[in-house]
Amino acid sequence: MSKLLSLFIGALLCTTVLASELWSDAVTFDGSPITSTPITLLTTDQIFYSSALADGDPRSLELTATDTADSTKVAELFYDDSQTAVEGTASWNYEAPAYDDFSKSDVYELKETIVTSEGTEVLTRNVKILPEPACFVLFAILGGLLIARRKGALMLLVLTVASVGAFADVTVTSVTAQQAWPFKRSVVINYTLESNTQGATVFSVDFYGTFDDGETIFNLKDRGTLEKEGASGVLFEAGTHKVIWTPSSDLTLKSSNLKIKVSAADITSEATYLVVDLSGGTGASSYPVSYLSSVPEGGWGNEYKTTKLVLRLVQPGTFTMGSPSDEIGRDTSASGELQHQVTLTKPYYIGIFEMTQGQYERIMGKNPADIVIAQDHSVNEVSYDMIRGTNQGQNWPADNNVDSDSFIGVLRNKTGLVFDLPTEAQWEYACRAETTTALNSGKDLTNATVCPNMAEVGRYTHNTTDGKGNYFVAPGQYLVNNWGIYDMHGNLAELCLDYYAGYSADSQTDPKGPSTGTLRVQRGGDWEDIASECRSARRVGIDSNYHHQTFGFRVVVEQ
């Protein structure tokens, strides 16, 4: 026990090195390429080495280090003539007088001479000294390895990690993995995604493993569970990420026998849902953002209406904005709903639900709703000014700036994403979801006032006794449109970015509305409206500072 304790203390004092191996790192003598494990040294006196040989092949190993600047041999590191040994530690007493003046920026060449029954091979690799603080991150690896040497103890996974950047627009770097501490079977995998693609890009990430004994490569999720960011369906942006893998009980684990591979691919077009975690509330310095490729198992539960915010990807396209002249309830003014072709060239995410009271309160620290029913109910009594601000937030469409203390300003600051209200064109395009009828269910109205088709898609004044709640209701209880978006008919009238004015018959591309005006657009109708006032094409103008019990909103993020 005392020896074990001493070894652990040695690890605590940073006498370790992290080795990152590539998939091809295996020493063979059958004519295949000989490759070498890259080693990074701490400013300490221990090197951990790992060299994979064909099973049963005897060898001897010698390690030497040479300063690449002046070709001076600085250390006779290690000699091992054991049978098929693949791991160990080698002392580098860099404090000896002969080379105690090395620089932390020096790069050394580590030469590995291996003699086997088939002949002699010499492998070289570059070695760079790490700054001292790195040892505090890495000491647990060696500590766990030494403890695992106890007979009968749970063996630490010494994970040799592959950084795979086989895609033109994404590179996987800084891959590390180690057993969770202390004495847990699970493995923490950290990695960084780097992309040269401009704008928001989303990647799928896969995690694979293989054993040195030649076992077939397997997906980690098939031999255990992936947790945290590695949950099923989660997609990733560029940046640093972490997953936790818990191997299945039938997986036999031994020291230094497992390699991990992390691979990534750009699937921005498949990142169907953007999810913002608001659970930290107003005290959070940031709100984590993740992506999903599909609706989670069990659907959009209450958390997605209170502690999380979910938006759905809408792909670019062309549609006819406005209503035909024979549509029931159509605005009869000359240009109020004049049909015209609109093309949206950029993908964007839009909230699948109206913003709720719980979400608003977690972002702003207060609930403006005059009817506080529940956290999962839509938030009302909001105005354009409250959402974007009364200073910079008034400048649309000259620019898209907002006041930093406005709802959108706080959301932008804590996510790094450019949230906003939808333009009027974005709103109608998402509402219609490829339909051309009065309602996004593919049905027209049967009556301007009371209509069973309207009762299917949203709360309006003639279905307030349908058992779904009083007044406006928790979103998501009525028929969803083709793109998975709820309640764009009725419930609460939703604010848009644009100034209100009549339409032109001319085709438009990415319209932003008039350059000036006095009123802002509001769409969708509300729970006090009759059926015709909740149509896909219906629009009204509202003062930017006006708030009411029937006013709500949803947000977008442009890619």
C-alpha cells in the first residue's frame, strides 16, 4: 500500500506525459508502414510510452532524446528488453548538469530503437515541452494507471486518441480521453471542432473504438452509453465539446488496450432543431446551445416550454405571399393582402412555439403577462419596444441592432447567436409551410366567424371551451403544420420586424418591409379573434410601444 501511495503522490506531482496515438500507430515487421506515437512532455522527469507490437514478438526498446536545434543528445532515456511489453515509464533527468538549461520552447527528437526477431527498426518523433500548468490536468491519468496496476483492481482505460479531420470544412483536434475520476468505469472524452466554413455550421460527431488485439472497430454507443452532449440526435457547432462514455458491462477493459476515434461531418442542412438551455436563468453568464436532428423521444415535453427554447430550421425557398381575391375574410383594401412572389435565400430557425412565460422570465427575470396561468403558457402583454428596445432596437430595417438590455439583446449576448423577431415574409413562409390555403392545415375557411377548420389549428374566440384551457393556452395543443411549427393561427397575435404598409405586386427577394413607417406588423390573430382574423395572410399594424393581453411573439435565428 505504501508503494502504491508513493506512486500516486508521484502522479500528483505531475510525473506524467499524455500520449496521443493515431489509428495507424502499431509497430509491425511485415512490410507495412512503421509509424510512431507522438509524445508530448511535461516539464518533469517521467515519460509514459506506449508501443504496440505484433502479439508474441519479442523485442528490446531503447529511447534517446536529441535537441533538434544543435543535434545534441540530451538523454539516454530508457532500455527495455522485455517480451512484447507495450507500455512503461522512462525517466528523463533533465536536471542533470549536462542539459539543465533546456528551454520550454525546445523541440527534441525522441528516437526509439526496436529490435525484434525480424530485425531492427528505428522510429523518431518530435517532442515538445509543455508548460508546467498542464501537469495539473494530466496527473490523474498516470495516477489512475498506477492504481490500476493493483491485482484485481478496475483497470484504467489508457485511451489513445485519434484526431480525425477527413472533411474539407471540419477538423477534429485536441482529442483527449481519460477514465472518470475517481474509480469510475465511465470515460470522459474531450475534443475540439474547427471549421473553415463561414457562418453557423453544424456537425454530426461519431465516436469509435478498437482494441490493439484486432477486435473490429465499433461505435461507442453500440458498446455502452454516451451522455451529456453525446446523447442520441445531438449535433454540434465548432468549438470544444465533451462526452461521457460508459462502457457496457460485457466489455473487458485492460490498461492501454483501447483506442478512441472521433470523426465529424458537416450536416448543417440536417440540423433540424436548435435548442437553447435557459435553465441557468438571469444569473447564467451564457446559455448553452445544442442541435437536434429529430424530435426527441417522447416529443417536446414541458422543459421545451419553460427551461429550454427550441427552434426549427426552415430552408430557403419561394412562395406566394398574400391571399387570393376570393379567400373568405380577405382584407378588401387595394394592397393589404395583394399576392406577390417572395424568395427567401437564407435558411433560418424559427421558434416552434410562441415564447412562454417561463422562458421570458428566465431571460429577463420578470413575467410581463397579465394573466399568469403557468410557466408553460405563452407570454402576453409584450410590445415591440420590450422585445428589441427603444433606442437601437428601433432602427430596423436600416440595421438589425438591438438594445443590449432588451429581450433580444440579452438572448444574443448569452448565446452568441443573432436572435430577432421574424420578418413578415419569414413569418408567413414558416406559417404556410408549403400550403396555399387560408390555414396551414391545407384547408380553407368555411365561414368567416365560426369555422371547424380553424378550431383544429389554434385557439380562437369560438373554441375557448374545448377543454384545452381558458384564454390563450399552453402552445403545442393544436394541429402542427407541415414543418413542425405550432399555433401560428390564433392563441396570441405575433409581432414581426417590418413596418406596416401595403404590398406591391412585384416579386421580392429577402424583403425587409418599408424603410420607414409608424406601425409594426403583427400576424396570426389571437384568442379573441374570429376565424377570418387568424388566416395565414392576415396582417395588421401596431404601435411599437403598445402591449396587450392578446400580444405575443416567437423568435428566429438566421444562419
